Amino acid sequence: MVILLLSLLPLGVQAQETLYSESSEDPSIVTRATSYGIGHANVFDNYLSPQAYKGVELRVSRESVHATSWAPETWKAQTYFQGYVDYTSNHADNNHTVAGIANWNYGLHRLIYQTQNFQLLAGGVADLNGGFIYNMRGGNNPANMRLYANIDASLRLLWHTRIKHFPFLVRYQLNVPLTGLMFSPHYGQSYYEIFSLGDDHGVVKVTTPVSQPTWRQLLSVDFQIKKTTLRIGYVCDLQQAKLNGLKSHIYSHTMMIGFVKHLKKL
């Protein structure tokens, strides 16, 4: 669908043989992208409320990719930061929540298959997350902290294609947590008990794909208008957990648009 929409762009799109991309084997070349997005959020946390809340999400991301200095032909390093804020309402529209999450990733991906126009990479990602969910009518427990770290399995695909004479770079990435640590109070336990009374037994748990069935998917298309490289993307971010008698999730579907630059490190 994205490629179909891009085919309707005006003839200001620059025609060239290839679109320069992060597949460069020069470790001094860094591909950096900054994107902004808006989308739909579904937030649920039964520490705060038995209801799911739905609303709008604002998201910003910044990504840097470059070849490693020790194996530039096969290994790529990726740094990815994103932050998002969700403002959501319950079904009756008489209460609201605000959620804010910051996420930082560092990943290494190895090239495992390639053709002239296609690359498949796989690797691992260190995944750090921190933030909060605040319920505006939450009573004694109006907010819940979100703090967790994961080791993710990661898959990336790069596909160079073209519509007529105009090149496009299609990118897809999937991150799935394998294990990690997550902060979670017990059901009915207050933060006063944890931090003032010292009743903190079991509030940091080891997570698995069973207790934290989570994945992030990123799909984007890069193209050029004159000398500017633009990126249109879609983020499907499904974060969920079941720990200490509590269930929570933040489901995000966000459309992104941003700019891509290729920088040379001095």
C-alpha cells in the first residue's frame, strides 16, 4: 500500500540508478534517520483500572546505522531511540490515562543472505524501557511505573526496488524479547509499601516470552525528492506482560514520517 501511494508522487522525485542506503560497507558512513508520528494507542493496566483505554499517540524516533569496524562486510551496528506519549479514554469517556515511555536499543546484525537488491540480517538487541502510566482518577494508586530491560532476537530486511525509473528502499525489522528483567508490584501492593516499608520482595522479575509476549515491527520506505531523502513508516509496537498477578499492555499503531541523512565520521 505504501509503495502504491508513493507511485502517485509528483515528478519532483529524483530519478537515479540506486538509492544510497545503510547497506554501505564503509564504517565511517552513518545512516541517521529522525522520524515523527501519530497513531492509535490501546492502554491497559489492571493495577490502575480493570478497563482498557484507547486514544491517540505521539511518537518520535532517531536511528543510526553503520557498518562495524571489525567486520564491515557482514556486521551492522544499530542505535535506536524512541519516545512516545499516549492520551487515552475509557469506553464511557469519563476517565483518561496518560502514558509516557522512552525506549533505547543497541543492536548488532549479521548479514546472512543477499542478492543484488535484497539483504537479510539477523542478530540481537539490548532493549531498555522506562516510563509511566497515570490514571487521572486512580485513587490510592494513580500511577504505575514501567521499567524493564530485555535481550531481543532481531530480524532485518532491506529491499531495493523501483517504480518506473525511481528507486525506493523498503526496510522491515522485527524485535522479539527472549529474556529480561521487569519491575512489577504485586496486585494490590502500594508503592508506599515497596519504597517506604521495604516490602520489595519479588518486585523485580525475570521475564520470558510467556510472561512478556511482546514484539515490535518497523516497516518503512525511503525515497528522494530532489536531494532530500524522506522516510515514510509504520510502527506496530505491542508491549504486554503478566507478572505478580497483574496484566498490562500498550498496543501502538503509528504512522511515521521523517528525514534520512548519510554522514561521514571524521
